[in-house]
Amino acid sequence: MDFSIDVTSPIERVFDLLADLPNYPQWLPPSGLYATTAVSETPIRLGTTYIDRSKQGPLHGRVTAYQPPHVLGFHQEARLALGRLTIDIHYQLEEVEGTTRVHRTTAPQMTGLLALLSPLVIRSIRHENLRTLTRMKQYLETPPM
């Protein structure tokens, strides 16, 4: 799944926001699909680990790409009662005529009964991707009060 959005904010600010895992709740309210609860180190770097909690169980994550301010990647894995879910998320940021273009690629894989439910899972993941990018844009483009 590929998504893109243009944000009227400097590339460094966009990257810093996406890389600041402990502070996601400041701009991205929990959706029920996730809530980051533990990060092994801050600031994050290549290899940093974290845990997202969800109603279905913990999602263990690792930073797989870290090249400020252009590339950020994550690998997440959950072993659930219905099977295993892995998700690779890759951000590519580029400056385009005074804005930052954010490309987000999400590659989910499922095993077990989850694979049979994949259309529902994919729809949920697609919605979460769009929600994340929309909230990020709103947060970065809203003037401070």
C-alpha cells in the first residue's frame, strides 16, 4: 500500500515528528489499533525497539531505516490468537517546492486465520495509514496558539 501527502512544513520538522515515537499521542490520538507504550531509547536510531499495544495484543517494532531527514522505516510483528501479523512501514520524505512530500509504504503480511480475514485487516490498515498522514499534516500545519 502506497500513500503520499504534501505537508507545508520543513522536511526536518516532519522527520522529527515521525521519529519521536514517545510523543505520538500529542498529534495522533490512539485509534484502538495501537498505542505506543515502550521505546527502548530516545532519540530513536537504527535498531531502536518499541512496543505498540492494541486490543488484539502487543505489536513489537524495530526501527529498520534511519537516514534523517529523508528515510525512516519500521518493522512490526504481532503473534495473535488468529495468526501472525507483520507490517513493514517505510517513509520517504522529499522537499518539493516549499513543501515536504511524505511517501508512506506499508506492507502487511498475515498467517493463520488472519490471512483468511485479510480483506478486513487490509481495510483497517489502509484506514490507519490515511488517518496517520492526515493527522500529521493537520498538526504540522496548524499554527501554535
